[in-house]
Amino acid sequence: MTNKLVEMAEKLSEERKKDPELSARMEVAAQGQAPRYLMISPIRRSSQDLQLFNMKMGDVFHGTRVSNAPLLPHAQSPVLFAGPASYNQGFPEKRGVILTFDQSEPESIIQESLENIVLHPDLEGLPIIVFRVNYEQGLARIVAHGKGRNYEAENWLLSRVEQPDPLDTNTLVLICSDSRVHPPVTPQGLPMAIQTLGGYLPEYTGTKDETSQLNKFFEDWLSQKEVTQQILVVAHGNFEGEGPSCGAGQASLNPHDITNNLLRSIIIELENAAKPFESVPPTSAEDRVKSLSSAIRKNLLTYPAVNESAELKSRDFIKILLMDTVSNVLSTTEV
Ligand SMILES: [Zn+2]
């Protein structure tokens, strides 16, 4: 299964290099990222949202929300919401926040998410663009609201809508919010994805915060008891010799240099989580994201729903992969 993924990523990368627009994107990506949108998608629809709006490498900084649950206030959602939103604050060409909802999600979830979006200090003044989506038919419609809109961006996004490929509900990818890395396509389709800074997932806390929402997500998903269900932890960075590292991984080497308080506390958490998996201090962001991947796998197993399921599943239920930031080529690792 993983070999097939590695093969597919390699092939897609070769195709991108032959496409003039996409190879130009790769050249820009090698210099850094300046995404114009922060997009927050339901976990189930994260990869499909990129295709729905025809978003390519570098276009969106990507956060995720538990499907069928509202975005929580940032203090209750440091990893899923606060971190990506605070990191996004540093980009120079921001146009807005895109929020998508599955058409079956109740109106109250949209309203509550909107209330909490505007309370995040690092999103102040950014237009919020809300869509309700029928993913099966590739139809999106704008949700009107009074929290600050950008009609031009709304129309531009609507003009790009196309039907996404089918969902692979057996694969969940944990990957960085970085606009240059997209969840890898699987032989079955577009995987579900959780996108956070460094692809980090916190330990289950047992309190009513983002981790209880995540446990509910794992419970619903893993209760399907599909033997082929798998979780891929994808660390990204300069794995092909030259190119950019994971920004969050890099920042976690010197978190006390970060001036934004919200962002600093998340990055310190990444550092603290990774350290127990480092026998010597990391000399690069690539070393750091590898140890962070081991921490993520350990944290995943603190979720009751994941732990229970892991005992019944194969050794490869949670697998770590490395992705090159620019080529998006995958490799396996023995960390
Ligand atoms: Zn990253």
C-alpha cells in the first residue's frame, strides 16, 4: 500500500514538472510560500476542497475542522485552529479565510464557527468566505453572513469550482498546513486529512476541547471496522537535497524567538513533544520533523478510539512517511 503511494507521488511529481504552470509553481515554492487564503475544511473533505476550488501548490494555507462539529474558540482549539490561524497572520498577501461546510451540516455549526473565527486575534479584519458544498455533485454556494465578506474573492472562488475526485474514506493523512504540501493521493482517491502546524496532533486530554472532538471523529470513523483503514503521518521538508524545510519544524528549533504569543506556545508544544524522541539535539528541521512524527504516532494512541482500534489492526495501521516540500515526492522512513 505504501509502496503504491510512493510510486503515485513520484509519477505525479514528474507530470507536474512537465506542466509549465505547475513547474513554475515549484520554482516559486522553493523560495518560500505566500498563500493568499487560509482555508479551513472538514477533515473528511480536506483534499477534495483543494480540487473543488482548483487550488494548486502555494495557494492556500490549510487548516481542518472535525466534520459535523463547530470550530471551537481558539483557546479550546490550540492545534486545529489557533496555530494555523496565527501562522497565517505572517503572510504578506492575505485575502481572506475560506470556510467550507458539507451540505448536510446544520446551520448552527456554521454560525458557531463564524462566531469563534472572529474572536481569533490573528484573523482580525480578514474577510470570511463561507461555502456550503455538495461534494458528490461538485456544487458550492455562498453562505451570506455579517462578519465581513469579500465579494470579489467569493465570485473568483465560485468561478473555479469543479467536481472533485471521489473520497478515500479508508485513509486519514496527518500533514502540515503548509501551502506547498498536499495530502498524497491514494489508489482509491482523495484521502481525509488533518492539517495543522507540522501535522502535529496533541495528546487526548479528556476535557471538552478539540481533542474530544477528534476522539469523536476517530470513533465514528474507526467503528466502520474496515480492515484497510490506515493513518499516514506525513512529515515534510528538504528530503531531496535542496529546498525548504517545514517552517513549523524550523521554528521549533528556537521557539523562544517567536514574538506572537499564541504561535509561540504551540511551537513550544511541538518542541516538547519531539524532544523525548531525540537521542541527540536535532541539527536540522528535517531531524526535528522526524522525531515529531514519532511523537504524533504516540499521541494518536492516547485517543481511546484509536488505541482500541490499533490493537485490532495491522502493524502498519499508523505509518510515517516523508514528503519533499517542493517535489511532494514521498519516501518511507524507519523512525
Ligand atoms: Zn510544515
